[in-house]
Amino acid sequence: MAWIYLAVAGLLEVVWALLMKQSHGFTRPWPSLGAIAFMIASFGLLSLAMRTLPLGTAYMVWTGVGAVGAFIVGVFVLGEPAGALRVAAAVLIVSGLALMKFASTAA
């Protein structure tokens, strides 16, 4: 169940990052309130996952899912560039996440 909490927490991190971008520096009220609400939910689920998962594993997966998810949303929703080096960096992050998941289940 901890991995499900962690996955959802990572996805919520992507949502709050997008809403924070849409808030224009917290100057627009609805995206700002949405960002804060999703932040709280994401942190809450991360804390539930950390009850059983190691700190390093949980935090790395949470930030990795958020980083790669935000990159994907940036490219496909916001029209940000997806150059070869940026895609390679995202692939490396996903590879690290897979290795961390494997390492935590093997131990």
C-alpha cells in the first residue's frame, strides 16, 4: 500500500507544480489555492508512505515522479522544448527510480 501512496503523492506533486506555474507567482487566487491543496495532499500521502518505506527511497521516488511528470506536462501541455538532452535526463531519472525500487524490494 505504501507504494500506491507514494505513486499518488508523486502524481499530486505534478498537479501542484502545474498549478503553481498557472498561479503566476501566487498572484492568481484559484490556481494558488489549488496548488496549496495539492501540496498538502501530496505531503500527506508521502508521509503515509514513509511509515514503511525508507526515507531515501520514498523521497527519491516522490521527487523523481514529480520531476519527470512535470517535465512531461511541460512538454505536452505547456509546449516547452523537449530536446535530446532533456529527454535523456528524464530517462536517467526514470532509470534511477527503477533501480531504487528494485533495490528496496531486494533488501
